[in-house]
Amino acid sequence: MDKKKLLLIDGSSVAFRAFFALYQQLDRFKNDNGLHTNAIYGFHLMLNHLLERVQPSHILVAFDAGKTTFRTEMYADYKGGRAKTPDEFREQFPFIRELLDHLGIRHYELAQYEADDIIGTLGRLAEKESFDVTIVSGDKDLIQLTDEHTVVEISKKGVAEFEAFTPEYLMEKMGITPAQFIDLKALMGDKSDNIPGVTKIGEKTGIKLLLEHGSLEGIYENIDSMKASKMKENLVNDKEQAFLSKTLATIDTKAPIEIGLDDLVYSGPDVESLGKFYDEMGFKQLKQALNASQTNQAEILNFTMVDKVSQDMLSEDSIFHLELFGENYHTDDLIGFAWSCGDKLYATDKLELLQDPILKDFLEKTPLKVYDFKKVKVLLNRFGLDLQAPAFDSRLAKYLLSTVENNEISTIASLYGQTYLVDDETFYGKGVKKAIPEREKLLEHLARKVAVLVETEPVLLEKLSENGQLDLLYDMEQPLAFVLAKMEIAGIKVKKETLLEMQAENELVIEKLTQEIYELAGEEFNINSPKQLGELLFEKLGLPLEYTKKTKTGYSTAVDVLERLAPIAPIVKKILDYRQIAKIQSTYVIGLQDWILADGKIHTRYVQDLTQTGRLSSVDPNLQNIPVRLEQGRLIRKAFVPEWEDSVLLSSDYSQIELRVLAHISKDEHLIKAFQEGADIHTSTAIRVFGIERPEDVTPNDRRNAKAVNFGVVYGISDFGLSNNL
């Protein structure tokens, strides 16, 4: 009998996370009736990810029933002070519940109780019935429920990245048990829930107290033996508050719920009603995926492992995939490749086949259909092959259709209904457990990837055609990928000796600044430790506390804090100088040296499908963020030199191209006039938006806000998103 698995989801928290994960695209997620759908869509993606990974036999999504609970009866200010829920989010909640109905997933709420209490109660019931329990939330409160049968996953980023808490992981990460996690919240409070805690006790101090005394009760049993201190005084004064906080933070695992585990059996979606819901929401890709999932894909997974290539294995319609063990195709290893020919699939890990005359001639002379052409061209260049421009790049096609999800082939698979491909992290493992599996399993995985590309190519092309984006793919993105690949292969020559000279000079400057700081401080300390620095500045030197704020680890010594202090404290100016040059030293002067390959060049990767706006990115290393306004940054740039002595590096930019396009399309007379007169476009907007009379009266902050308005309009920002940016 299969193991029973219960998946419990904190619906309110997860929906909130989904909304903000996609809120920058808020106005792109609207159906024909004007309903915002980003939270619904993101919530659905998160559900799909969890269902595929957890494979639950039972599932429930719990929601908060309202603002009034037994906790607010105890403490009226519980969860007080929270910002108003955005209207764009609130309007989506009924449809999230409707989505769950179509998916066949039970949802539940209970008056006077929170979703946490429903989850805690069902989780404990399930454990008694020998279930494995997975709890998912964006709220760390639920960590207290983890035990040997229950994993608590807290969403970290986007809609698919979670941090899994077990008792062992909690102990490793924080040094405490699940029961002590409740006591920690009682001590430090929780601003998000407005739980008061004990005055000036943060996470670090709270953990220390719990390690010494075991529990909140243990702390107060031993409080008389503690040395006199401000902390002891706060503990004594806030005792009642501390125990109230513990009660508020404790999840009720005996809530009077009116559903049982038998009500939570998961049997899958109602396909017909779900399809209609997708139509109503405008989720065309999900509808296509749903339709495709109803067909039998088993035949696609037949493949042949090959040790040699013949002409009859290749055709102009062949789709190729090269598998890299890692992300950096300039340095990481190629571990195999697979391709299609008609209805057949082939896969191999015999890399020497790339030198086979039949295959080499085909690859060099045939415009290829691939996933990520730029990667393929650079990789095969390492094997001495020179590819033509691509015929079709599935990765770029998917990017043009949706910038939301990650760029794995498994993502294309899930979007378009192919259910037979797991993601790479699941297949290879992660961290120290990441490994290449046995040959047959590896090659089957590669064949599955090609099968997905074969099945999704016509779907992608049809969607691009519907959107009028085929020209964008064929005339813009794919030719750009070809150019970027050649740029990456060529690399950028770097004079390492220039960086080494800078490194030596910077070491002297850093040492000089260090000694000057010690002298002004009257003692030696770790300048790189925010805690030690905060104690020195605000306790020993007595700098005004109104310039900083207290964090859970001490006083804030962020740049904005130090910049305000610099005019009144010479030591702070030295510390700012130290931080600046130390950052440049570690990140750029030393950091860039690690990226110089044997040919004396840096081969960065230019990523054209990373941002939602289409802006190019540079990674491994990032060459776009080398400081240009600082003298040290300008010196670093001197290390980048032309490959030939009689050449120069030319920097050029088309000023504000997006806003010029906007002026052309919108025919806005004010924009057109500003460009024609050579006016500063952001200053011009500030004058109109903020009612300022003269350009000289526009402050830097006015201009910055006007810039946010200008680009917000270009990229379809909502009023909510714009208000956040301003």
C-alpha cells in the first residue's frame, strides 16, 4: 500500500506571496473583464509545483476566516497596524477558491480561528494515522509544527523555491527545537503579527536565553539568579507580556474543525470545468497544457542509445539538445546530447561523436532547432564546430510568450502539458548530493527533454503567430543570440597585471585606513562586523541614536546611516572610505581575476531572457555593475583592453530608446516636444506631474520619481506598483 501523504497549504499566506511574486506584471495579468489574475496564476503555478513534487494522497488549503479570532479577543492589537490589502489582490480571492474547486482540492476556513490552527489540528490528526505531512506557508509561525513526520516548507522566492524545515534542519540553522521556536517568538515578538514580546530582546539574545534555560518558563524560574542588567529588567517588567506573546504565537492543534482526513482525498481536477475556468481567466497556456495532458505521451519516450551516427539518423527537422553539468557553458562539462529524427529519439554520452564527419558536417551546415542556441554554439565551439544561425530556439520562443517562469525545459513541459519530465534539481540532486546518474538513466532524461521540445515546437509557433511575435523571434531574438554567442566566444581581454597592481595598491590603502580608524576609535575591532561597529559608534563613542535603528543583531550601520553620521564624526567618513575600497577590492579587483581563463580573457555570459523587460544581463561575472562613477571603478576599466594594439574599445548608447518609442507610438505632444528640444525628459515629466514651474526647481528626488513614472508607463506598471516605487 502506498504511503499516505497529506499536503496542507496556508492559502492566505501563499496567495499573498504569489501576488507579490508577480506584482510587477500586475497589469499584464488581466482577463477580458479587467480582473487582475496574477495572484490566481502564481498560486496555480505554486500548486502545480507542489502537486508534482509531493504527490499527495490528501490535500487541504486553509484560509483565515476574518480579522476577528480568539487571539484578538485576548489581545485587541493582534495583527494590528498591517497595511491595507491591495484591491488588486482582494478581488482575486474568490477566484482562488473557485480554482481550488475545479482542481478538486478541498479548502476550509473556521470562524474565530486562523489557517494555522486548521493546519495544526489536521497535521496532528494525520500523524496519528501514520501520514507523512507536508505543510506549506509563507509564514514562519508554522515551523513550530515540524516533527519526525512533518516537514514545514516556507516559500523563499517566486512561486517554486521553498526552505524545508525539519527538527534537524531547525536545530542546524537556529540551534533550537520546534517547541523552543514558540518561546523564541514569545521573547522577541513578531512585528508582522504585532506580537509584543519582551522589550529589546531579538533573535540572537532570545536563542541564547533558551539555550541556557530551555524554555520561557525556565527563563523565569531562574530569573532571580541572573545578573542585574537592562535585559533582566526588561524580562521582569514584560513577564506578563512574554507569556501573552507565547499564547498568541502558539498554534492551536485542537481547533473544533468539522472536516476529517477522509474529506481531503485528492483525486485530481475536473478537467472540463477547469478548462472553462482557464478560458474565463485568459490562461491560454494553461488551457493548452490541460488539453495536451489528456493525450497519451508514452510512445514519445522510446529512444535509442547510440555509439555511432549514420545519415539516416539526421534530418533538417531534427531537434538537438546538449546537456551541461552546471550552468557555465564556457567552463562546465558537456555530459551528453540527444536529438530527434522523425518519430525517433537518439541519445549518447559519447562526446567523440561530435568529431564524426557525418555529424560534424550536419551540425555545421544545417540551421539547427535547439533549446538555447547560444549555449549550443558556444559549447560546440569548444569542440571545434562552427554553427550557422539557428532555425528555431525553443528557449527564446518560450521567453517571448512568458517571462514569469524559469527557463528550464521542464518548465516548458509543465506549461504545455508534458508530464513525463522532472526538473533538473530533482533529477541530479543539489548541493553536495548533486551527481550524474548511471548512463541509461541519464540518456533517458536527455531523450525526455528532446521529446518535450518536439511536442511543444508547434504549440510555441502557433502561439507566437497568434501574438504576432514570429518576426520578433526570427528577426530580432535569434539573430541577437547568434551575435551574443560570437561575442562570448571572442571574450574580453584583461590585463591581469593591471589588476594585480591595483590589488597591491589597495591593500596599502586599506591597511592605512584600518590604522586610522583604530586610532580614532581608541581600540582595535572588526571593522567588517556590523555588530562590533554599531556598539563602537553608538555605545562607546556615543553617537546620536536617532541616526540609526535597532535591529535583531544590533545597531544598523547601513550606508544611509553612516552617510548621515559622517559630517559629525570623522571616524565614520573613514569607515565609509574603507567599505568602498574593500568592496571594490574583493568584488572586482580580486574577484575578476578568478574569471580570467587560459586565453587571458573573461568570457562572461550575456543573458537575453533573464529580465521581464528584455534588458540584457551579464553573468559569470557581471560586467555591467563595475562602478563607473568612482575613481577606483574607472581604474578597473583600464584593465579591459582591445585584443589588438591598434584598436580601441568603443562605448555607445542610444539615449532613452524606450521613451522615444513611446513618444512615437503615443504621439504625445509633450514627450515629442521634449525630445525635439533636447530637454531632460525626466525633468520635463516632473514639471508636468508634480506641478513645478521651472526646470531649475526640480529636485533630484522629483526627477527620480518622474523617471519611475516614465518607465512605469512603458512597462505597464499598476497604480499599486507605482505607489510602491515612489
